[in-house]
Amino acid sequence: MNTRSRYASHRVYLVPVDLAELTGPVTGVVELPTHLDWSEQHVYDLTDESQLGLMYERVIREAVHPDDLRAHLNGAVLIRIWPRLYLPVQARQAWEARFRDLVRAA
């Protein structure tokens, strides 16, 4: 087992209580804070589906506080793009265990 998969399997992923909490932007350009994205590409154009998906993946993987999820994710958008997100198995399972809408979307 490589180091990355060990990390993913032991990491605790934040999951909101309700998708309605996720009221982040649906349009425009978003710059993620360094604690969520320390890469060179930390600015995302939400009109570009590939950038949108990448931003959601990073936020779900790296969120350390529920406010990270609330500020950057949108519940309706999340349901729409959920099937296309590349996430650690543990993160996907945690979210789908709480939200049946995501299971149906997948």
C-alpha cells in the first residue's frame, strides 16, 4: 500500500449535517485559501466544468472546518457533479452515507 492511500484511508473527512448548508458560489471565479489548495492553480472559474469539479474535489478532500464546506460548495451543484468527482473511497462513502441524493446522483 502506498503512502497516499494509507493517508486517505485514515483521514477523517468532514461532512455537513445538511446539503442546504452548502451555499457557496455557483458562478464567477473562486480563489481557494492556502489551507485548501496550496497548488499553483488555486483560482477556479466556475463556468468551466473541469475547474469546477477540481475545486469541489479539493475542498472535500482538504476541508478542516465546516465553514470551508459552507463557503465553497453549493448543495445543488454538488448533486449535479457528484458522479464525476474523483474522491477517496472513504470520502465518497462518508458523504453518500449521509446524503441519499448523492447516491441517487451517482
